[in-house]
Amino acid sequence: MRAVALYGTAGGLILSALSGLTAAPAGSADTASAEARGTAVAARRATATGIAFGKCAAVESVSGPAQCGTVKVPLDYAKPDGKQIRLTVSRGTATGKKADRQGALVFNPGGPGASSMYFPMVADLPEWKRIAEAYDMVGYAPRGVGRSAPLSCVSPAEFAKAPTTAPAFPSEAYKRQRIAQAKAYAQGCARNAGAALRHYTSLNNARDLDVLRAALGEKKLTFMGASYGTYFGAVYATLFPSHVRRMVFDSAVNPDPKQIWYDNNLDQSLAFERRWEDFRRWVAKHDKTYHLGSTPEKVLVSYDKVRARLAHEPAGGTVGPGQLQAAFLQAGYYDGYWPERASALTAYLKGNPKPLIEQAAPDPQAARDSENGNAVYTAVECNDTAWPRNWRTWDRDNSALARRAPFETWDNAWMNLPCAYWPAPHEEPVDVRTARGALPPTLILAAERDAATPYPGALELQRRLRGSVLITERGAGTHGIGGGANSCVNTYMEDYLLSGRTPVRRAACAPHPEPNPVALDGRALQG
């Protein structure tokens, strides 16, 4: 799930654009063998060609001494001599002594649909300083993202249209409207991508990663993936265990094939309800600052009051209940948002909508990137596996879940609903697992109350990657904890990346401190 809303487009069913493909399984033993051979061919070519790094294009917004280049990969790995696409890559060379250099550290932040072209710039942060001394910091835009054969399903203006509604308990009429939007969105993806649509998959993301490894001149890969990046990183470890040097899985997706992706999204919606309550409990604890209520239930009353007012009169003409929902969903990912989100609610109820508008209004400058990211997210998740094709299944499951977890359930369902009407063939999920000794030690990082990737997923990943080690941040819920606010977690990650050392099997860290409340005048207060 990505923290964005979904909008459809009008138009008829676009099956001709897919050259007769139907929504059926795409994989077979012969195809898998051909794709394995194609990956080896592409990797050999990449080793010979390398990457010609030079000045980064202004559109990449990569500052400092980092350089950029491209790596060529097959659109279809079963046809390595067929159409090629180029993935954009960024690199900041290791800042330490040449003798201490350990190669390239490749990072992916998840999504699907997110770019890590910015990654070289984290070398300036104190949490990454020692790692950046030893490694070239390498980011890239996966296939479909940014300038890497970009995918689009609707116009950015249509995607960013606001204000919108976000009913927790939608009416039948609203459901019919969203079904029509989901169908139109799937058709838009097919119309724009044509026969290429089927090739945006986690399997191909893993194969692309191996070609990138080769292009960087690395015999073995050192990789850090966050969120969805843990999933295709685990797929990579399953497909190419002998190519792995070190891997960090930060905030792990549950890789059980039965969970990919429908059940994972249901679990995620339930977990966001718990995290939403964590936020409201924190606000209630600081009621002297925010005056939104002294209990989580009273804070919810204040939130619902804002939601109702926005439904009647959108703030700034663009912030309706849908934009409010998206802004507060971000607080479910990162507790660093808690003070400013709470302050915005307080200000709005006191008659000042400006902070809420600043935090929740759509940014026209970001519309193209947001639409692109959502398009890639949808294509990868829909292509990766079979989804329920019957609306009654979606309606039954999400109606039942919304009674327990109303905060995010239906918004999550609408975001994924195009997969019920997806016109391209789907893959079968990889059975992620490795035998003991097949991989060097790998490191899994997880926060116990993470909502985007619930903690059981980390336990399942550790079970499947034999010899992996799990570091748990107890009692915390931030999504993506490596290089963040917890020095204990960072010490384990740094020690592993620099020396390969890990605890025996599991270790735990105390939670990072909760954020301090911030008053409307910007003063940080101790609650």
C-alpha cells in the first residue's frame, strides 16, 4: 500500500493493446528457464559494459559529488536480445581510504514504485557517515519509475484531483463509483503500456538488481531494501543466493506466497488501526498542548469533527476528507509527523486552516511523480500474483474488516481494486526460502508496531532465510528504522555492514523516544 489516493479514467476495455494476453498465470518451467538464461546473458553484457557515470540530470535532484548513469536491461528476460530499457543509477563514491573500500551498497526504499536516486546524499548524515566511508552509496530508479522506462496509467492532473471523500463505511452507490474508477484505471495502464505491462514484476525487479550488480563490477551484491525492497530482495536471495555478500532487510514484507498481495494488504489495514490508536493515545497524553481530548476516544471525536467540516467546506478548496486521511496515514508510518499533524488539527478547530492546508493539500509539482509511483505500484502488485476477481469477495472481506479497523481499510481496498480487473497475465509468487548455508548471514530490522509491514512478516522472513538474524525495536512503530532515530538499531546495522558481524539469532532494542509535543507557536514542550 502507498499513501496516495486512486483515481480512474474513462475509456473502454483495452485488451488489444496487450496483444491478446489474458489475465492468467504467466509462468512456466520453460519460461523460468529462459528467463534465468536471459538474466545471465544480460549480466555478462553489463559486466563488460559497466556504467558510464557522469553529471546527474537536473530532474534527478541529486546534489553534491554524486554522479549518474544508466544500465541497460531486457524488458523481457526470456528474450535478452529483444527490447532493452535503461534504468537510471546514482552513485556517491566511498569517502574513506581507498584501502578500506568494501564495494557498492545498493539501496531500494520500497513502494513498489519508489526511487532511491537520492541515496548518495545520505552520506552526509551522521548515522550513515562510517558506512559511506566504506561503500559507494548507490541508488537507482527501478523499471517503470522516474526516467527508467516510466509507466503512467492516468494523467497527473486526474490523479491529483482534489478534494475527495474517504468514507470509512461507504454506501453502495459509492462502491459502484469506485469499481468503475478501478476498471478505468486498469484500462488506462493497459492502454499506455501495451504489451510491456506484464513485465513490471517483482521477479524482474530482482533480475534487474542482478544486472545492476554486474554493471557495478561487483561479483557479489551488498544490498539494503526497505519495505517492499525487502520482498524483492528476498526474491533475489532465493534466485541468486551465491551472488549475495550482505543484505539488510528493513521493515520486512511477509513473503509467504499465500500473503502476496491480497492478504498482506488486509493485515496492513488492521495494523494501521493499531497505529492510529497509538497516535491518538500520544495526542491525548499531551492534551495540555493540543486540547483535542484527554483520551484516544475524545481525540477521535475531534478528528471526526474536522473531517465532517472538510466534507462540507474543503480547506483551501482542495483539502477534503480524502486529503485529511492521506495526511494522517503518514502519521501511521512515521511518528515524526505526530506533533505537526496534531498541531494542524488544533489550529483548524481554532479557526486557522493554514497548517492543515500546508500539510494535506496536493502538491501540483509532485503530481507527475505521485502518479508514476502509483502506476508502478499497481502494475507490480497486480502482475505478481492472482487476485480475487469477484467483487463480492472484496466487499465481504473489507466490510468485515472495516468494522474492526475503519481508519484505512476501504482506502487500502480502493487502491488495490484495479487488480480485480487487471487485463495482463499474472505471475505465481516465488516461494522465498534458502537452505542453511546457502546464504551468508543476513540482517532483518523490524519495529514491533510497524503498520505498513506488520511484525509477523519479519518473523516469517527470518524463518524462510535460514541463518538470518532479526533485530527488533520493541514497542515502536516507525516504518523503516535503519539509519533512523534508534542508535541501538543503527549500531547493529553499521556493525553488520562494516564487518559482517551479527548477533547469534535475535536481538532487541528499546524504542526510540516518542516525539516531543509542539505548541502552535512552534515551541517544543516536554509532556
